Amino acid sequence: MKYASGPDDILPMAEIMGMSGLAFMEGIRDGALPAPPIGRVLNYHVTEVAPGAVTFEGTPTFDHCNPMGTVHGGWYGTLLDSCMACAVMTLLQQGTGYTTLEYKINVIRSVPTGTRVAARGTVQHMGRSTGVAVGELRGIDDDRLYATGSTTCLVLTPSARAASASPKA
């Protein structure tokens, strides 16, 4: 997995918008495009990409623990936000973007450090203006459910982006 190591490694927005969301995510999975640096920091990476579904795998380490010595809820949240939002991205047409409007995470049980997990996001609804997805975080070796999540993403069409960028009268 090749992670972006500086701003110059991140594709320009015009280049990202020149491909479908599915092609973009496949490029990251296949190593043709750099993975985002947050994956290196939080120790996770994309492993599966399909229309409407994305899976990340990761392993929390001691560096991801809170002051009580357990894996910080932000690690769960970031991993689930990534898989759910990227699942929505796989259904975007060329020239269309998205942003997360909201997400919710339910931690079922603590993931012990060193436990390999898979986070799978699946789109439940894809419309012109929003995409809705759900996610599960499960142990790879024991299929144990550690957390679930849901997200709503705002779909950004070229006209919506242009309107939001134009000055107000």
C-alpha cells in the first residue's frame, strides 16, 4: 500500500473529478493511486471495492489507545466513516463529489489492540442529492461484531459546486 506522504502526493481535485468514484477507489485499492495518509497513521487500508461496497482492514495498536488503555472511539469512528463514505463514493459518476453530512457509530465491545478487523460499508440508498450507507466492524479471525455505523452523505453535482462557489449578491 502506497500512502500519500505529502501534499504533492494527493491528486488535484480536477483529476479526481475526471474519473468515476468507483475508478478512484479501485485505483487506491490497486496501488495505482496513493492511499490517504490517515490510513497509515491509524493503521488501516482498503482491501475490497465494488459498486456500493468498500471494505477496509486494520489493526489498532497501543498508539490508538485512550488514557484508560483501550482503543479510542475515534479509531472506530474514522474506520467506519471511511468505509461507509467510500461505499457511497463508488456510486458517483465522473464529475460528481460528496461529503459526509453526518455519521453515527455504536461501539458494541472494545477491540483489543493487535486484533485484525474488517470494516465493511454498504450503500442502502443512492439518490441525486444524498447517499446513505451502513457499516460493520468485525474481527477478521473470529467474525466478532465490534461496532456498527450509519452515514448520510451529500452528493455534490457540478451545478451545486458552482452555485456554492459563486459570490452572493
